[in-house]
Amino acid sequence: MRVEDLVEPFRDRKATLALAERLAVAVTRPTRLMEVCGTHTVAFLRAGLASLVPERLSLIAGPGCPVCVTSASDIATATLLAEQPEVIVTTFGDMLRVPAGGRSLEASRAQGAKVRVVTSPMESLDLARANPGYKVVFLAIGFETTAPSVAATVKEAAVEDVRNYLVFVAHKLIPPAMEALLESGEVAIDGYLCPGHVSAIIGAQAYQPLAEKFRVPCVVTGFEPTDLLEGMCEAAEMVASGEHGVRNQYRRVVRWEGNERARALVDEVFQVADAEWRGLGVIPRSGLMLRNEFARFDARRAFDLSDAPQAADAPGCRCGEVLRGLIAPPQCALFGSICTPESPQGACMVSSEGACRAYYRYGGMEGA
Amino acid sequence: MCLGVPGRVEKVEGTWAEVSYGSVRTRISVALVPEVQPGEFVIVHAGFAIAKVNQEEAEETLRILGELGAS
């Protein structure tokens, strides 16, 4: 097997069309599926699948964009950290331009703050080793997919006793947000397409409790066009037959029990905590914080953040409603008018996985 | 952010590995999948392999897709 064999056949046009036909048969009544994951939203729109989906099927973008759900206050706090003379803030690139109450990391950098873009948490640790005169702070955003990598990095920093490395933890957990959306009852969801790479860590098993509690179909789904269509078929078939529970479409990557080694590392370094989500507010037990044993790496404890600015979203920005699945991006008056990728007003237009950015770039879905 | 790319493991040295994506090669951490061996495939996210690809499952899906594509 070549690495290309894990990509190209999953984009096969004829197989895609055959699955679209199966989907048309499977959707027997109006059906609303939420794709929780921003990577799904982008993959779906980029592959042009909207035109292949029957009208009675609505796909609703959910809160699964880590940059988008990072609270404005956390971003404003990060800008404050970056402005300390002895600090280098390291972050994934999408965070730079997210506006938070008139601030952004990019604006701080333009005024001289030291902000570096990294593609891996290990790169931020390398920067700490190379710059012993500075405190290097990594903005740890991301879901269960990313938290194990950060846990492994913090552990390495602990083993090596790297004393100038700090982590500003803003990790979020997906199943509690899925539960919160169902609990609120604000948005009608007949079934979930569950995020494939989050599930690689937490396992398909992780959705079983909420599938039972809310009697909702959950289908763990991959990211290629045939994956997405097959996941939608399975979810639609479950909806049609009144079945609930968990199915796993992405079996080549996701095991029922997930990656136990990765979860053990996360448990060793982090503990579950309440977390504030943009748009969804504070959700109990939906985030992570460093355990006391690793407190010396905790940027939230190392700096006095008592005068960190409270930041609000730009006036008129409806990012929060987009993240809750209440509106599709084009329903926001700012979308495409004053809010564009060049001059984003909200996080959902900044992140490459934000629903607004994806709709702007690839065109929206009618009827969503 | 939750983007994961399949890569082929070429060489393992402790918790680090060299993976290839077609003609491109990078060095990643395999601390989360320490059992991985050269020749196996992993999903790479943020510089870490987060999962090993199950080749039997992949081949089974490929067989089904092949049938769909041929029909």
C-alpha cells in the first residue's frame, strides 16, 4: 500500500456519485445532521458535496473549530502576555488574527510583541530551549486531538526541567459541547457526524453515553468525500429507522476504544475543568487544566492576570449563533459585507476551519 | 486544526520517526503511538502521530469503494 492509496481512492468520483445515490434513498424525511467538526465543514464544501445532497437533508455546522470557540477573554489575555517584555508567545497560525475587544495577537506583534507561529507544540519547546532568557508561552488550544501532543510536550519539558516553558491551556472537550447543544434544545439535531480525529483519541465509545441519553444517532466520520457521504448515509438510515447509538464509518483510523496511550498521557498531565466557549458560554467539565504536579508550567498561575481585559465580540457579529448551529453564516448581516477573510470581524471568519470562512471561500449550502 | 494527514513511517528512533507523504519527508513524534513500525501508516496532526492506520480496514473500504466506482 502507498500513502496515496489512503487518499485518492477515497475521492473517487464514481464512488462519490454512487454514495450520493444511496444517500438520496436513505433520506426519507427532513433530516438535520450536525457535523460537529470544522474540518468536516471545510472538507464538505471544498469537495462540492452540497450539490449532491438531497434537499431534505440539512447539514448544520457545529462548534468544532478550536480557534473559533476560544473565548475572547482568553485571546485578550494572550495579547497581554505577549506584550510582557520577557515573554515570547507561540501559537498556531490561525490564532493571530482573531479579534478580541479591539486586540489581536497580530496587532500586538505589529507593535513589537514577540509572537511566533508554530505548527507543533514541540516546536514551542524548541524555542524555549533556544531562548533561555525568555519565558516561552504556548497557547494550547484544540480539542482531544491536540491535547495529547501538548501533554507529551509538557512531560518532556518536565523530564528535562526546562524552566522557561509555559503553557496557556485553553483546550476544549467535544462530547460535553455536543451534550450542551442537545440539552439546550435551541437547535433541532436528528443526528451527529462525529469528528474523526477527535475520535481517534477518545474512541467511538465516547459518544455512547450521549447517544443513549438523548437517543441520538452518532456516526464517527472521516474527511474524504466518500467518507462524508457514507457517514451521512449511515446517519440518515439510522434517523429513518428510528435507531440511535454509535456507528463508526472511519474504521481505518478510529478504534472503538480510541488511543489509550494518548488518553493516559492527557490524564497524567491535565485534569478536567469547566471551560468558557465563545458562543456557548461556560460548559461544566468541558475543558482541561494542568494538574498541580505540572503547575510550574501553567501560564495562568505564573503570571498575574487579574487585570486581564474582558473582551466582547464585535457589534453585530453572530459567530456565537453560528457555533451553536442556530444560523448559517450567510444569515449574519456582516457576512461578506464588512466581515471578510481580509477584514474578519469574528473568529469564525478568521480560522481556516471556521464556518464563515468556509462558506465565504467555497460558497454556502442552500437550505442550510 | 483537527487536520490529520496520512503518512508512511520510514524510520523510528525512540519517540521520533521519519514519515513520508509521497515525496515529502518530515520528522514527527511517535510518543502517542510508540508501537509503530517502519512500513506502517499513521495519521499526523500537529507534529505528532495520533493514530496508526488499520490497513485491513483501509483495504476493506478500498474494496467496497472499488466496487462502487466500477458499478
